[in-house]
Amino acid sequence: MNRKTVVCKFGGGTLSCREDFLRASRIISAKPERVIAVVSAVQGVTDRLVRSLEESRKAEGYAKVFSEEFCKTHKQVADIPEIDMLSAKLESALFNSYAGHSPRLSDYVLSFGERASAALLGHFLGKSCKVLDSESAGIASNGIYGNASCDVDKTREGFCAALDAAKASKNIVVTGFYGIDQNGNVNVFGRGGSDYSAGVITAVSGASRLELYKDVEGFLAADPKMVKSPRLLEELSFSEASELGYFGAKIIHPRTFDPISGANVCVQIRPVAKPEKVGTVIRERGEGMHVAAIASRKGASLVEIYGGGMVNSFGVAAEIFTRMARSHISVDAIATSQTNISFTIDQSSSLRASQALEALSLERPDVVWVFKVTDHQAMVSVVGGALSAESIARALLCLYRGKIGIKMTSYGASKISFSAVIDVKDEQKAVAALYSEFFSGVKSGRGNAARMAVPARAATKRKLKKAAT
Ligand code: ASP
Ligand code: MG
């Protein structure tokens, strides 16, 4: 355990140009502690790599064109030999993808953004720093292409050995976003996955603090694209933050907290423009608010399955969800009744879900009578670690008054969020209505929303008492 280490993660939005890299290196150098910096790709580079995979399949010459562009983008930050080496490797990988595409090749190509930005940051930090790519840092992944997880125990072993070998360097820079499976292949952790890498590295290095530098102030109580100047959330719990990471403005990868739970780590979101300022502090066991924030997520599809076999039988849900798992479909919110199972999935999996259910309805007509998959849905959620029944009632009433049709709701035993599935065309209206329901008149800081809910509850109790007497 090394409590004198701090992990600093720099997101792509904070690394676009030479000045950004200089700023990141100043932030790191100014720290008295040993810094392990985890980096994302330069802003926009991963998106471009995704597109390059498509394009390189169509034209043989594209690999060269793209790798030259990749080289130029990074050399604008600093002209270092590592960029030439990476560009040459990228060119041959893209060239191979013209011959035949594979998930293995595509994850490898996607990792180049982080490889380049780590080399660049290492260059600005100079002699005080050792750059480790995920290969040499021992970041061990589980072999799932596109959305892998880390084998934390194996990573601990490899990473500690790498740290030991780099004892002489005050600072370490590590590539985020990908790990290496047992066959030596690259697996990426899903889009935005460098936060998760930072969580893993914090856990295995025994650091007590994880600072996430972002191009935003911190978590906001709603998406500023939908609500005018939503308030800043100064404090959140791990579960509130991962719920919001999943739904809301995608400030943080929702799996970031998995590896550090139980490790007594303090997570801070810091605005890179004011690095001394802590925008949002995230602690494992925050107090929990009645309503911390309003979040929403578009790009969902609603799956509705009706079947007679569901009444008083067993294994039906297991059968359905096994099929989803086999098709690599992640299921989000679930609701069931005696004759129906409904759930939401990402719209990108909607075709695969239809195919899997079509096959199931033919094989097991007793399980699936009819099913329906509806695209263009949004999930709007009220998130709070101590969500009360009263808050849920208010949310429902608010959506009802706004004439927003609710297709499905979900409220789990964890009581961390209440979500409603609605048409995507109503998303903005729903978020704005819920924000004004819970936050109008609330300025900023922590606890206001909680305090606000309490008098309302007390008033309800008084009314009930009065009615009973
Ligand atoms: N560069 C990757 C992405 O854009 C990972 C990250 O930014 O965290 O998804
Ligand atoms: Mg990014």
C-alpha cells in the first residue's frame, strides 16, 4: 500500500493541443506526492479511429492517408519519434483490416489514441517520468472485445512489479482505455473507459485519492443542454455517481467505482482550468440525498415480451436473459408482471434482440407468444441515494401533469433511482419539468435538495395526522 500516491486522470476533453499537455504536466509536477497519470486519447481521436476502421475496409490506400493524418494531429502537440513509430504500426494494422476485419484488430486500432497521448504527456514531463503502456503496466483484461473488464488481482501483481521497476521515477504515465488479455490481445473497456482504467489503477496502487480532470466543473444536477444553469453537485456517493455516469451527461464511466469500493478512496472531479478547485467529491458512503439530480439517456429500445408460460412457471426469465447474454446484449431496466417481461437495452443491440427473440419464439412458443421491440426511447431518471416514496410520487405526478406518456418504470430495492421509459421526443420536456419540480429555488451546494424534501414530508405527515384525528 502506498498512501503517498495520487492517481490523476486526464480526459480527452482536457487534452486537445500543446498548451493542454503543458498544463497537465504542470498540474502533475506541482504535486508533492508521486503521481500516476492515466490518460485518454487526444480529443476526437478515438472517434476518428472508429471511423478509420470503417473506411479502411473500403479502400486499400486509406491506411496510409489516415495514419499520416494521425501523425500530423499528434505532431502538432510535439514532434517526438514515438509518434512516427505509432503511426507506422497503425498504418499496418489498418492495412490488415482492409484484408479482413476482426474485433481483435479493431480493439488494437482503437488503443492508438491512448498510446500517442501517453507518449506526449511523458515527453512534457521529461526525466521525472516513466511512460507505461497497458502492456508494460500489466493491465490484465478478461478477453471481451469492445467492452472488457479488468482482472484486478492479476493487474495488481503486474502493476506493482512495473511500479517497482520504475522506482526511480517520481511520476508515471499510463495509457487508459485498454487492457491485455491472457493471449496478449488488446481489449478496450468501452467508450469513456479511461475512467475505469483510473479506478483499477487507483485500487491496485493503493492510492488514497483519485483526481479526475475534466473540461467541466463537476457533476451537475441536470444536463445543461436541457436545463438552464443547473446547480453543481458538491458531494455524491459512489452509487449516486455511477448511476449518474450511466444515465446523465457521461461525466464518468459508471464502472469506475467497482475496483475501488471498500478501498477507502476519495474521488474528486476537478475542472482542468482551475485545477486547485474540487468540483465534486465522491465518497463511498456519502449521506445520500432525497433527489441529487435528474438524468436521462436516449438511444434506448424497449423490449416487451408476452407469454402464457410466465404464469406460475419457472425459468422463463432465465431463458430470456440467457438468450440476451449469448447475443452480448446488456439489459438495463427490467419490469415484470404475470404475463409480461419488459426491459430496456441499448438501441445498438435492438436488431440482435429481435433476432434472438424470434429464434426463442420458434423454439419455445410456450415462453414467447409475442414480442415487440420499440426504438427511439429515452430513460429519464430521478437519482438520489435516499430516494423517498414521496419523491417518486412527485416525479410521477410531474410527468403526468406534463402529459408525458410513461411506457415502463423501474425502481429497485437499492432505492438509488427511479426511472421512466418515455418517447425520446419528450425527453427534454421531461427533464426540464422534473428539474423545476425538485430544484426550483435551490441555489447550489450539497444538501439543499435533501433539506427541501424534508419540510414537504413533514407537511404531508401533518396532513395525514390531521386527517386521522
Ligand atoms: N478515448 C476513449 C474514448 O474516447 C476512452 C476515454 O476517453 O476514456 O472513448
Ligand atoms: Mg474520451
